[in-house]
Amino acid sequence: MNFSPKDKLEFKTNPARYIESAIIKYAAKSPLNRLSDYNNEPVIEEPLVGFADGYDPIFNEFKNDSIIGNFHLTPLEAFKFYSEKQGKPTVKDRPTALSVISVGFTLPKKTRQSNRPKSRLAAPMWRHAYGQAFMLMGETLSHIVSLLESAGYRAVAPVCTRPMSMPIIRDGLPFTDWSEKHAAYTAGLGTFGLNTSLITPKGISTHLGSIITDLTIKATTRIYGDLHDYCLHFTDGSCGKCAAHCPSGAVNTLFFQAKKCLDYTMNDLQKLSRELEGELKPPDHPMCALCQIRVPCEACIPTVKSAQK
Ligand code: SF4
Ligand code: SF4
């Protein structure tokens, strides 16, 4: 990639602003950001972008079993591991600076509305948009990684690892060694809901990805103090609407049972979608996401008033 002199100056003056703008522009122009079967509606809203210091001590706290577990990588460990996985030069040093760029792609109102009447399987528009948002994330992050590399920095996006890393199995459940949700939390993009999805300023239907780079970028200020600050259930014991909508019983007001969600998605919904629509074609995949619609955190940070609607 070639940087024009103007680009070089803007990048050097304010790398955070330059990168955020590059992500927004790239996603807006990508053909993957259009749903050709649905009037060319956009797949996502304008992306959310946040930045974290890769040496923020909070990443070590995620290794605690009560949050994720010791298998979860710090940004430096992930930088080394995923660089090697993706065939990039081995990272042997401890870079002076390490930054995490976190990106959120939120599904727009029309897509969310398509899922409102559903009670078991997500609407076709939602399923298609979700799968396409996943592809668009990979393409956008690859573009930003190339941009950083052409500016002389090392960079890696864990979601671009193909084939995907084998998940870590704990208590019969798959876990990843790099949690995009925790990276986004650290980068100021939002806090966790009762259903364990991230509540962002644009709502909970947000697909996340990240880049780790040795470029120095000023971290985004976290305006919350706790993992669950935005969720009404954790702040005042109210709401619980995501639990009420969950057809598998995975979400309840005491805890989230990931196995129930996974079993429902992988077994019941696979079978149901085959019965209703035959074999699904990529990027569609069976999913439900009913805990993300008709809830006060659907499109914003919820308030007590929004929960009463
Ligand atoms: S629906 Fe209510 S309880 Fe569930 S995540 Fe959103 S705010 Fe929290
Ligand atoms: S995705 Fe569906 S099954 Fe899983 S927690 Fe949400 S509503 Fe429940």
C-alpha cells in the first residue's frame, strides 16, 4: 500500500483518528457491506473503533479463572502466537509499545427488525447479515493490517487466522485464547450483558474484531468501572428481558449457560433450518440471537426507562 504525503502527515499527527477513519471508509465502500438479496441494504452501521494499551494490566486479570482463565493470551502473547500462525516474521522481542485496535460492526435497524417476530430461528436477513459481517470484518482488518505494515509497523488480526485456531475445550465447552469481547471492553467499547454479549453505545447486536500492533496509539478512556456497568440486571436487578426471550433457557437471571446456547444452536436450530429451508448456504448459518432483540440494550446503552417499554 502506498501512503500519499497527505496520508503520511495525518497518520503521524493522529494515528488513532487516521485508523478510525480508514476503517470507516473501507467498510462503507466494500461490496461485502451490501445485502444483494435485500435491496442492497447495508450489512452494518458505521463501525465503532476503540483503542487499548496492550500492556494494560487488566489483560493479566483476564487470566483469572473467575473472568476467563489462564489459557487466555495477553496482547503480547497473542501478537507472537498469531503472527507465527499467519506466517509473519517471528516476534522475538518485547515491543516498546503495543496497542490493541478494537472494531465493532453493529447490525442496522432493518436487519434487527427482521428478527423481531421470530421465536426460534433467526430471520434469514439476520442470518445472512451476520455471516456477511463476519467476512467484512476479516476483509477490513486485513486492509488495516496491510496499511500498518506499509507504514513500517508490525500488526496482526487474530480473526484472520485461517484455518481458525482450535478452540480450547474446558468443561465440554469451546473457549478462545483471544476474546474479542474482552479486548473491546478494555478498548472502551462497552460492557457485558446478562447474556454475555457486549453492550456498546450502538447496542448489543455488535460483531467484534481486533488488531494488535506495535504502533503507539493513545488508549480510549473507559468511562465505566466494571465489567457489567451497562446492564440493568447487574446495576439494579431489573430487566432480564434477554433471559425471557431465550428459547433454550441458556440465559437466566442467575447465570449464563453457554452449553445450552451452543447445543440449541448446533443441534435444534440446524435441524429446524434444514426442515424449513433445506441446507443453508454460506454465509448463512443457523442462529437465534433472540436475546439481542426487543431488549432495552438492542440499539443503545439501556436506561431504566427503556426497560419499562
Ligand atoms: S436485556 Fe436487560 S438484562 Fe439482558 S443484557 Fe440487556 S440490559 Fe442486561
Ligand atoms: S443466542 Fe439464542 S439460545 Fe443463545 S443465549 Fe441468545 S437467545 Fe438464548
